[in-house]
Amino acid sequence: MLGFVDRLFRSLDTVAEASSRGMAKRVGRRSVLHWVGTAAVGGAMVPMLPFNRAGMGTARAQAEKTDVECEYWRYCALDGFLCTCCGGSVTSCPSNAQVSKVTWVGTCQNPADSKEYLISYNDCCGVPSCGKCLCNFNLRERPGYRMGVHNDINWCMANEGTNYHCTVAAVVGLGQSGG
Amino acid sequence: MLGFVDRLFRSLDTVAEASSRGMAKRVGRRSVLHWVGTAAVGGAMVPMLPFNRAGMGTARAQAEKTDVECEYWRYCALDGFLCTCCGGSVTSCPSNAQVSKVTWVGTCQNPADSKEYLISYNDCCGVPSCGKCLCNFNLRERPGYRMGVHNDINWCMANEGTNYHCTVAAVVGLGQSGG
Amino acid sequence: MRSTFLACAAALTFFGSPALSQEEIQPETVGNVTIPAGTEMLFSVDLSLNHVVDGRVYVLDAKTMKLLGIIPTASLGMVHIPIPGSDIYVATSHLARTTRGPRADFVEVYSGADLTFKEEIPISTNRAQALNYRSLFWSSSDQKYLFVQNATPATSVSIVDLPAKKQIGEIPNPGCYGIFPSFKTPTRFATTCGDGTFGTIDFKADGTGEMKASGPIFDADADALFSGAFQWGEKWVFASYGGNIYVVDVEGDTATLTEKIPVSAGVEGDWRPGGYQPIAVNSATGIAYLGMHSKGTEGSHKNPAEEIWAVDLASKKVLGRAPSVPSIAMTVSQGETPVLFALDALKAEVVRYEISAAGQPFALTPAGTASSGDLADQVEVR
Amino acid sequence: MRSTFLACAAALTFFGSPALSQEEIQPETVGNVTIPAGTEMLFSVDLSLNHVVDGRVYVLDAKTMKLLGIIPTASLGMVHIPIPGSDIYVATSHLARTTRGPRADFVEVYSGADLTFKEEIPISTNRAQALNYRSLFWSSSDQKYLFVQNATPATSVSIVDLPAKKQIGEIPNPGCYGIFPSFKTPTRFATTCGDGTFGTIDFKADGTGEMKASGPIFDADADALFSGAFQWGEKWVFASYGGNIYVVDVEGDTATLTEKIPVSAGVEGDWRPGGYQPIAVNSATGIAYLGMHSKGTEGSHKNPAEEIWAVDLASKKVLGRAPSVPSIAMTVSQGETPVLFALDALKAEVVRYEISAAGQPFALTPAGTASSGDLADQVEVR
């Protein structure tokens, strides 16, 4: 097995390579941005039931929701355990878990300012699966042929410790309609 | 790791060695047989709750109970998953699991003839833990210093495939009061 | 017999030797149950997310719904179950220290007769550790090759030569994901791509090959195809987020769209397919079954079914709609009188549905349930 | 910061580069939470029997009952948590292929400060894979040695030298089980034996040693001692199936019974201790807490508690009885104002009980609960 840094950079290189050789040509900036820019639809946030024992009943992001609830606005494309229930925070892994080196993204609307933000979802890795606060929202989520917005895969894939533990949601930019 | 046969016979040898060097001297035939011969007490079969999601409510072996129920008479000292719920039978492991090479025993009263029978509990081994029909009865069960009647340990310990799957209950003799 | 003898021997060592009572009755022997040959088997694939290193397949008798045994799938392992009687394949990962340490990946072979482990074949460790989409792990039409989808997240497909018991190559399918083998050409498979094309890969005996892009087949923004697909004769049948069925022919050196069948267009209630395996096809009857939910919108594509719709692929007509458990994955048995199996996401059960006879109005009759495991997301029958 | 940058880099690769929007706000960075130094920690040890290869310890803040993190214990691993601040030790087994293949056993060292994995020390593979009895894995009084109970089923104890980071010996304790170290002599520990004696083992620097038997201390038929025990000053305190407390001194070259305290004799209702960790002692106050069930009989020794009884070990008096959740394991914090923690077997919760002040009538006040995991059977606090 490759070491941490090797593996990380091999992974990023091949992403770039894949991109230049394939995706850039195939997908291109237009389609993805256009599609990421699509306005949020609250109704899209109907949770998938078995993943929703923590957050059943409500169907859209709500301003008063806290970050330990599935309906918290940043979680609009999050499928996994909330790190806020696992000893972490909305943007921090628990003390003994490693931050994933690659992520998927979503664009979620913040009910507080009605703006859309680009959210990067890091998995936390290398310790047993947490099992708390399982959520599953899929706004603009797509299958693996749109890997950067796919959430049915283990994003600890490029880490040395590959075991999935939980997921955080960091704001990394403004969404299209907010820009 | 030692191979199957090596390990098996090492295990049995050391059992015998332990016995001659230690247990026979310490425990002796009298105390164990005397104590194994003690009459069954139905009231003893109050199940330990978390292990009893399959069999709550009844407190004693009942003639009409089937072998997929915790209260079936042979299970009076069984702690584990019933193989009858896992693709096996009361005396057979599922097709892809291995029979444990060592066992613990209990003496259970058969309500049909009111006789006591010596029951050998084999674990079935080498495949994932079954998770069905978890039962926990402890008639005459004792801590590990009475290893032959201890049920809080993995009896797949002497097998090549050590993972615990489920437990069967075979009649291997008559209990003292039946003899 | 031997094991029982030894077992007793070991146990009785602790008893001195109560030989007296031993002589009085014939001790029962402990062995193994035999699964009757020809038993129709149902496979509920449980990713066990709460204990993600300990995934497993619950193998059930498809008629009685009784558990026959459990096959391990370890860490987000993929399961491929070909034609009846054949071996069962698992592509998975093991960590040296259960939840930590170096990762090693294998194709594991289990007996289709008694579910016992037979052998393991090492594969590269970039296998996609994903939910159980059947399209991520498939076999060639002649069962000689296995294809494993990789993601680092850059995507590629590992080619495993089964007779040779080794991986012979790894072919990039950048921007694409999923494996849809040709039904005629063992060395050909297609893959769905993010730009709406299909890539077709013909590989050589040395495991090398290039991907050839088709023309536009779907729009991943407006009407994305679900990850999985089902066989209909010699074509692959896909469901789309927007409520269409795409019939794709991958037999040529590039894939072609042969049919696009609108299923819910013009129907009240914004009905859409949803879940992880929202479509199943009985190849003989040419009827597709779709798990449909109402009030569908962008992002609702994993919602469980409220109804199951039957669609005649030849006439392109919806034959009927039946209420359903909240299903996230479905399969249907092949042959004359198909039986449908659905994973109830809320009860964590697999439900057996008998289907009304051909000619009769479409209806589903529940005829048995069983636990599907902690968190099952794929179901297969054979 | 770095990881966030790389994360975005990787993700955004798939987006071409929407740099415009990136410039407009400062991206949040993803890091790790820090556990405040001196946090009182509660440890709920979950054997996860349904997924027995994936056992774990849920580490909670003992005051807020919030989860701090999870430490893996793999396959029926034992957990030893010494004095505050020290490392946390796990003695466990890993199979090469998760649920199959060769077994390897280790003592694993985790940081008591941030719960991170530090190192592993190989041990022999005959470790007792048992439920989590604290007496199966313990440390010497000077924290230099770890003692691991083995069973094949023949029993022995592995001696691990922590500074040397290796196992230095394996000493048979035939007919005996469990480890109760001397509080004064780091190279001495006792073990409970099936004939009602205690064995005392003094081992040499080379890891060899012989077991010396005490006189009769208990009767395993009539009044068996539970597997675990708690420290009271420099003595070990045991509960018995029949409802007695045994205080044992293991400081000499053979162990001696210093007190036998009948707890339920003469009390209506056949009250007995029950569960997996039915007794806990606060060393400073000399008060033992017992999880008691009524209608006790042969075989009821794992029944959960209906009440918790407080017993003054010096005066040998029952101070009081309090209703309790159905507890199968208990612990109590040390120091002046002890807090009691009980595992509710029915709800799979760990319950925090505040104890009435010294002098006040004994009472327990629930003050917080948390999930204990799937099937927890040991609880520790420090």
C-alpha cells in the first residue's frame, strides 16, 4: 500500500490527468457550472427514509435547525453520519479521526440570507464508523459519472486510513446565484 | 498462526495437561459432578434482557416451545445466536460455517420426560456473526475458572476460523439425576 | 462425528470423566445443514454502515424467505451474482487491523451451492468503496472476466481473468462510471459518462484497451441516468431521474440509444423513480418494474417508492401501478411467472411480491417478508 | 488548512475552475476538535455482538454525556483504563480478512488525551476472546506490565513489558481465570480458581513464574464469585452469586480472605447481585454499590439490576437501596463526591446517577443519559 503522501498526490495527479484527458473534454465548464448554478429547490430535501431516523418529518432546510439535525441547511447534499454527533463539529473531525483528502461538493441555500453557498463535504477517516445522526440529502447529487457531486462513495478513498467515520460540511465559496 | 490440526491438538493437549496438572487436583470429580447434578430450577431461566429481544416474557422452559425460541429446553445454558435462526438446525451449523472443536456444557431438564440431559453447546465458526435470535440462559453457568460450564467466551477459540457465528445444542448424555 | 467426539472430549476433560452417564444414550453429532440443490436463492446485500467493515449478504430461500446463510462482504464490498449454479463473487477490501492499517482488495469467490469460501484473487486497491450498485462489479458474457469499477476519485476499470485467477489490466474510464458488458462480445463493456455519452471499451488479451465515446444519449443535468441497469434480451435498460426509461445497445463499437420511453410524462403528481435499484426487468416478458415516488423534484432521486409501476418495453405502455412498501431497491425473478422482491427501507425488510398473471390487471400480492439486514441497498434473486 | 485546500482542489477539478465565486469569501478550514485537558471521561465498552469484529469503546464526557470519540476494540477486545491521564490499552484480535483468515493479537495503545492510536505490541494468539470482564486485562501497580488472560480453553496469563514493548512470558493458571494484581508488588498478581482458592503468581524479570494456591476462600458451587472485582484501598472487593461481598488481600505470597460481608441475608425477596459488572467501589468512602435483582436463583446471575444497594465496607452495613434502571454493569467515580454510571440493558443506554451526600439517606438521582452502543457490557470512568 502506498504511503500517505504518495497516495494523496497520485490521487490528485490522476484526477487532474483524468480531467485533462477526459472530463474537461467530456463535461466541460459550462454544463457543470450551469447545473450547479440551478436554483435550490427546498422540496428536493425529502430525506431517504432509512437514513432519516434522526431527522424525519420535515422536508426543507429551516433557519432554526441546528447542526446536529439532518435538515440543517449545509447538509443539503450530505449522505452520512454528522460529525457534530460523533465528537466533532460542523467543520471539524473528532480528535482522533483524519480529515479526508478529497471531497464532494454541494450548493446549499442558507435560509438566513437566502444566498447559496458552495459546501465541501469532508469525510472523517481512520476510526470505526460512528453510527450516529445518519442523514441523506441529495440536492444536485449525481451518480459517479459526476464524481465531484457524488455522495454514495467513501471519500476517505485517498487517505491512508480509509475507514469511514463521519462527515463535516465546510463553506468554501458562494454558489452561482449568490455570485 | 498454527494450522487447523496443530492448533486443535495443541488445544486439546493443553486442556488435558491443565486438567492433570491443575483442575483435576483443584476441582476434582466430586464438586463438579455434584454441582452439575443439582436439580434444574425453572425460575433460573429468567433471561438477561438485552439478549432477550427474541424471547422476552416467559421465564421457564416450556414443552410447547420450538427450537427457534430462547425458552426451548435445550437452551438452559446457551448464550448466543440460535443456529436454528441462521440457516442451521438445533444440532447443525449453517452450510458454510465450521463446527467448533471445543464446547461448554449444560444440564437441562426436558419438560417432555422431566429427565435431565447433558447438553453440549457447539459454536459455529468462521463466518460473520449471525445476529438473529440472541438468547442468554445461564443455569449452572459459572465464570471462566469453571471453563467447561462458562458461556461468556468465544468457543470458536480452537478453530482455524475463529469468528463467532451462532450456537447449537446437542444432547450428549443424561444428566446426573437422569442417570 | 469426529468434531462432536472431540468437542465432548474437551468439555468432559473439565468434568473428570462422567463416563457412566455418557454410556446411557447415543450422543447426537453436530454437523452442517445441506442446502437442497436447485433452491431458488434471494440475496439481500447489507452494507451495515454502522459497522461498515462488517458488510454481509443475507442469503434466503426465495420461496420460504428463510435464512440459508451469510456471506461476508467486509468494507463496502460489491456483490455480483451471475446465472444460477455459478459461483458468487464479492469484490471487497480488508484493512490489516480491521478498522485501521493498510488496505488489501480482493475478488472473493463463494460457492453458489453451499455458500462456502473458495478462493481470493488480489486486485488493485483503488476499487470504488461505494454503496452496492450492481453496475460497479460485473462479469463478461462468457463468465471468463470480471470487471471492477475503481475510483481514486479518478475512475478506471480493473479486468480480472477468472481462469488465470489474476487481474490482467486496469483501463481508465475518465469522467465515466459503471460497467455494462456486451451480451455478445466477452471483451467489450460500456460505461456511462458525465457528458451524457456512453464509453465503449474493447480490451485485448493483455488487458489494455481504449474507451470510444458514443454520441449524446442522455443529459446528466436535466435527466440523469441512475447508476444501475437491468438486462432485457441483449440490451441494457436504464431508469432516469426525470422518469424515463432508456434502452441502450452496447453491442457495437460505440453504444446507441434504441428506445427512450417516457413513463410518468403527463401523469398527475410528479412521479419519478427513486432509490438505489429503482428498476428491474423480466427479460422473458419484457416488462420493467419501477419504484416510483410522487412530488418528485431535483434531489428526490433516492426517495423510496410509494408505488411500483409495470411498463411493457415493447409497447412502451404503463401496464399498471400498484402500491408498494417504501422500496429503495428491487429485483424480479426471471422465467415465466416472475416474483418481485423489494427492500423496505423503513422496516429494513425484504418483501416478496407475487405478480398478477399475464393478461390480468397488474397487481402485487405480498407473499412473505424477511429481515434485509441493518441497511440493505441491493437485492438479487436467482 | 492544507487539507481543505487540497480537498477543494480535488473537488474543483471536476468543476473546471469556478474561481470567480471562490474569491468572494474566505473558505472555512477543516481540522480536528481538541478535547480539553482534564476532561473527565466515561468509557462505554460495546462488544457489538451482531458485528463482533467491530467492537468499540464510546468515549463520553462524564459530565455532559456527550460523545468525544470512538476507540476500536475489533474482535472481542478487552479494555484497560488505568489512572487519569495515562494511555488507554486494548488487547484484541484482528483476522487477516476481517471475518476470516489468520488471527493476530495485539495490545494496542491509545492516547488518553486525544484518543489517537499510538502503537501496537504483538501478543500470543490464545487471548481469551470473551465478554468485557475488566479482570481479563489489567496492569501492574507500577504500570510497567500488562497482564492478559488467555484460554485455549486451557488458561494462562501473558505478561507484557510496556517499556520493552514486548510480551516477556506466558504463565499457566490452570483451573483459574482473571487477574487481580497486587497493589504493592508490581510482579505479583492473583487469580480466582474453580476449587474456591486463589492462585498467586510472582513472576521473574524473564517472565517465568509459578502459581501458589491459597486456602479455601469461596465455594464455586454454592456461592460463586463474579468474574470482576473492584479496588478498595489495597484490597480487592468481589461480589458473589449468593449475595455476599468478599474482601481479598493479595499482597502476600498467597491470597487471604479478610472480610466476608453478607448483603442480602435475611432480606425479603431473594435479592442477589446480577450482570457483568455488578459491583463498584469508591475507594475513598469505602462504599460498595451493588446491582441487585429479586427472586434470585441458580442461573439468575446475569439478570439486570432492579435496585442498587450501597454497602459500607468498614461497618459491613447496607446503607440504603435505590431503584435503578435494568443495569448489567456499573462503575463509580473516585474522589469525594462520587458519581455512579450504570448500563441500562433494555434501552442500551448509559445512565449517570448523582449520589446523595454522605450522611444523607442513600439516594440516586438520574442526571444524564447517552447511548451505550449496540451491546455494552463494561463501563469505566476516570
